Amino acid sequence: MTQTDHGVTGYRLVVPADWHGINLEPARREQSVSALVGRQFAGADNAPHLKAQAKRALLARAAATHEAGGTELFLSMQRVAGVPIPASLAIFLLPPDDGRTVAANQLAQVLAGPERQVTILDLPAGQSVRVLRSHAPADEPDSAIQEVFVPVPDSAWWLLLAFATSAGPLVRPLTSLFDAICATLRWDR
């Protein structure tokens, strides 16, 4: 982000220490994914097939996030009682559809729909819109997608913080964690 484009030069966001950021830039993506896979498989030299499979999957996810316009991707490496807690955060900078500025309440109305909990949040970074979608498909554990749309100051752009988890009974505490992460967002001017 540049000062002339959005009135801000960037943003700062705090994620938990046990979350790993993946660099989405094509020139740095493989090194970033390799570091993550190396960290996750440290001491497991007898699993080269799993390690290679994990690397391919993460590279594909990072590439897809980048192609969709993602600027950052974070994955939870947190474990509870030795069990990994699946959670992620992808960040996108969204341009306006027609150049017009849209207020949070207007965006909330547009995003409302069945099986969506839409709320307006007063975050330090601005009045934002949170959309929470939970689903429990028959063949998958409970999962949730939480999207938080934060207005970029002095522009018609929005920053989208897209969280996802499939942690079953931990969905509710994880969505509270996602809210706490959003509350750390600050704009650089």
C-alpha cells in the first residue's frame, strides 16, 4: 500500500507466536513453505513422503491465495495436548466495485444471508463488518469461516481478514481468538 493510493502506507497486525507466516510472493514462496514444513517435521526423518505431500499442498494453497489477490497468509502451528489446531488467516486488499465509498452498515446489508451471522464491529482500525459462517458437513468436522472487512482510511478500499478453522468443538474459542487478532490491526500513516 502506498500513501497516495489509500492515505496509509500499510498496516500492522499481531498474530499468535505459534502462527507461521507464509510469504506469498512467487520468488520467496518455496523458501517460506520449506521453512514451515521443516519446522513441522523436525525430528521426523522417516516421513519423506508426508513431508513432500505437505509441501506440495502448502505451495498450492499459497499460490491460490496469491492468485486470488492475497497479500499475506498465516497458518496456526498451535498444538493442544499434542494435537494440531487447524486455523488460518489470509489477508486481501479489496478495491471498490465502482469507486464509491460504502459504509459498514451498507456492506453488512449486502453480505447478510442465510447461514451467516453478520455483525458490525467497532475495532481500533475502524468500524468493520464480521461475517461468520459455520457448517457441519456430514463427512467433515465442524468448521467455520470468519471474514472481517475493515475499511482502509481515506479510501473506498477494504482490507479483508479471512479466517478459517475446522477444529470442531474449538470453533467458538477460535472465533474469539480471531476477533482478538482483528483488534490488534493498526494503520501505518
